[in-house]
Amino acid sequence: MEIINNFFSLLKDVWKGGISGASFTDIIIALFVFFIFLLLRSVVSKYIVKKIEVFVSKSTNNFDNNLTTSLEGPVKFFPIVFGFFLASSFLELDGKSSLFVDHLNRSLVTILIFWFIHQLIQPAALLIKSIELILSRDLVNWIIRALKVLILILGFAATLEIWGIKIGPIIAGLGLFGVAVALGAQDLFKNLISGILVLVEKRFKVGDWIYVDGVIEGTVEDIGFRSTVVRKFDKALATIPNFQFAEKAVINQSETSHRRVEWMIGLEYKTTSQQLEQVRNKILDFIKEDQDFIISDTTPCAVNLNQFSASSIDILIRCYTKTNRYYDWLKVKDKFIIKIKQVVEDAGASFAFPSQSIYVEKFDK
């Protein structure tokens, strides 16, 4: 009987002693409180997000809507941080354990703050609409990415400081390491600087159709720090280093104001001068009257007899369409070809084709 009493006495002492000064009763209460907040995390976050949505629904700008989506993550993390802080307040820890829990609370709050700032950068960029007039949208996206990385680095450094880890010596060590890396990563920095120059000069943006002689032709899908992703017209995906766009001429087909039609049509030598004039004038009248073409100082029109070729009399046609869209341009050319064929047929003329005459002389034996 005395043994049993001693055991329960020991059990009572251990229960009260607990871990690091906190009794098991306090530990169970703390775990229960934290578990409750963990269960209510979704409910609390949905309630807060709902309140934010009701508030921002009164406005029509994209900033408010984007802000709601961005803050969803930090809002869900907030009940965990608060629940852990409340649970730890039930624990009367001693010595190093108390310091450890205090550091953990400070770390969680620091992470929450920097996460909130990190998520706030994207919506905040929508407020600065005037910056897109100076910088391209892709460059603004680059700056946003860089700021987000910077916030993550600062948050990580602040968390390390809480735990007494000095980042000064680490940075100094990374500086020496960075020099070694820089020597072996010259191409990386070359592509990075080239990408920045491309964006600052606004050579192209996402969605543009570009052509680089001997390199690539296709639609830009993404402009990264080191390379640019281009979707070729056969639907293959190509990743091109940025220095290619900085060192070579880039033709941005999407920035074409008007697409040009330039042809040389040849008529047979038996075509009369009256027929030549009729064909030339009819083609010119069609270009002037058709709504798909444009004639101005910057988009001149030319329909002229050009030269006597080896087997034809050539007429030069040079004009511009109103559309700059490739497939619409093809439709205009399709219609124009049929019209030219009709004009030549109505004039009683015919198109020439390459031919060669051979004269055979007979010699008396």
C-alpha cells in the first residue's frame, strides 16, 4: 500500500513539475487552445476575407479586388500566430525554454508582417498607373519580382537576428563567394543586363510577334531575368538567352502600323499600250476606292510600268493595307489578286511567263 502511495505521490510531483517549469495541466490547456485556433483558422480567415470583400465591393478599381486575393494567405496565417501566442501565455516556463518560446513568437509575428508586406507589393503596383507610361509593363513586373525577393531576404534576415544569428559575417562571406561565382557566371549577368536593356528600350513585350534573323521568330510568352520564352509558329516552345535580343536586330511585327503589298506583275509583250494603261489605271483606281487600303504621306501608293524584262513588261504595285493583323492582311491580298486577274482579263491582256526562243539555222553542206 505504501508503494502505491509513493507512486501516486511521484506521479503528482512529475505532473506538477511538468517540462521546464510548466505543469502538464498547463501544457494540455495550451495545446487545446492552439488546437482550437487551428480548427477555427478557416472560419476566422473566411470571416475576415468576407468583411474585406464587402468593404472593397463599394469601389470599382482593380486594386481593392487584387488586395483581397493577395491578403488571403496572411489572413489564414494570422489565427495560427495568435493561437500560438495565446497558448504560450498559459505556460510558465523557466530559463532557456521561456526564451525559446519568446523567440518563436517573435519569429512567427515577423514572418506574418513580412508576408503581409510581400503580398501587398502586387496590389500596390496597380495604384502607380503612371509608371507604366515611363516603363514597360514587363519591366514593372520585373521590379515587382525583385522587390518580393528583397522582402523575403529581409524577412529571413530579421528572423535570424531574433535567434541571435548575426547576418553581417554571413554577408561578408557571401561577398567573397559572390566574387567567385561572378567570375564563373559572366553569361548570367550578361543576359540579366541585356534583359533589362530590352525592357527599358521597350523592344517588345509579352504577346508580341518578333523576328530575330538567324535566331527565332514567334510570339513572346514570358520575359525572364536570364532568358525569354518564345512560342514558335509550329507551337514549339523556345527559350532564348536575353543577350541575343540585345546584340542583334529585333523586328517587332506586332508594332507594324500598316502592312505593305509589293508585287511585280508581268504582261506579255504583245500587250498594246492601251491595254497597259487600262490595266495600270484600273488597279490604281481599285486601291484608291477600296476600304482595305490606305494612301497617305507615310503610306504612299505606286502602280507604274516598271521595266522591259526578258519575257514580260513589268508593272510595279506597291501599296499599304489599313490592317496590321497578319491574317486580315492575307485576306486583303487574296481579294486583291482576284481583282488584278479580273482587270487583266477585262483588258484582253495576258500574264507573261518565263520563256525562251531558240532559232535553228540550217547550213548547206
